[in-house]
Amino acid sequence: MIDEVGYQPLERAQANLVFQVISKRYEKGSTLLTSNKSFGEWGQVFGDEVLATAILDRLLHHCDVVAINGPSYRLKNRLIAIDGQSNVA
């Protein structure tokens, strides 16, 4: 599992390591990724459009993409908790 792809842009060496991990896992096992970035933004994340395309090519070949749109579940629960505390006072 690779969580929060794109949370911070990667340096070239880091992006190459991600590519190596994805390449070694390609067609050998499941890989789960989470990201708040669209696939079109991955070139910026990895600092290289060609590298991002190579990673996406391997990931998307045999995958299911689950897009979750809407407010953050964690933020929603936190706002409910804050609102509950303010009603107590």
C-alpha cells in the first residue's frame, strides 16, 4: 500500500524508487495507492511526465479505480466533534 501519492512532490531519485517498486510488483501482486491528485497531475508529482506515464501504464493495466468525491471523512468527524463541544458550553 502506498498512501497519499502526491501529498508532496518527489525528487528524481525518490520518483525512480517508486517506479522500481511499481515495476517489480507489476503483474506479481496487488498494489493499493491513494491520492488526491488526478492522473493528469502525476507528472508534477513525479517531476517527469514520461516517468509518471510509465508508472501509470503499469498501474492501470490490470486495475480498478475507485474515485471517492466529497468532503473529507476525517474532517467531517472533527467538525462534528467541535460543534458538539461548542453546544455543551
